[in-house]
Amino acid sequence: MRTGVATPQAPVFPRYGLGLESIGLSCGEMWGATGSIPGYETLSFADATGERRMTLSVNVQRNDPGAVRMLLGAIDALNRYFCGEPYRLPAGAEAAQLRRP
């Protein structure tokens, strides 16, 4: 499930496997899933051992102009939890590229 194909159009989420996707954090790649329904976006990821897990649900509409800022805040929270430091976008990535395949 962690053998994923590259998703270069979404550098924050660099690979997609069989039902799992990765998120590129400053301390490495974490695997989990994201999902949304109108009004909510959920991110749920774990470290390689599965001992550390974090799930966030953000009350946001994907077409809301403030959605990117809110989702970056959620990714920052994941990065601070897993890596102990603030999140920085990958080199060459723009905030608008948060969209997943």
C-alpha cells in the first residue's frame, strides 16, 4: 500500500498508493489519507511504525478563498507534531498546488 506512484502535480502529497497517500513533511514522508465532504477536509497520517498518528478535521469548503491558508495550517500542525518544527512548502511548490489527484 505504500508503494505509490508519483504525483508531481501535487508536491505536498508526493505519492499515491493503494488507498494511501503520502505527505512530504520536513522530517520525511508519512502515509495516511485525506478526504472531504462539503464543509470539511480531513487529514489522517501516521509515522512508519504506526505508533504516532494524527487526524485533523478542518471546517472549510474547498472553493473558499481562505481554504489554502487553512489547509496549510493543518499541514503545519502535522509537521509540528511529527517533526517538531514549522512546515515549509517544498521548493518550487505554490500553495495552490495543494490539490491531490
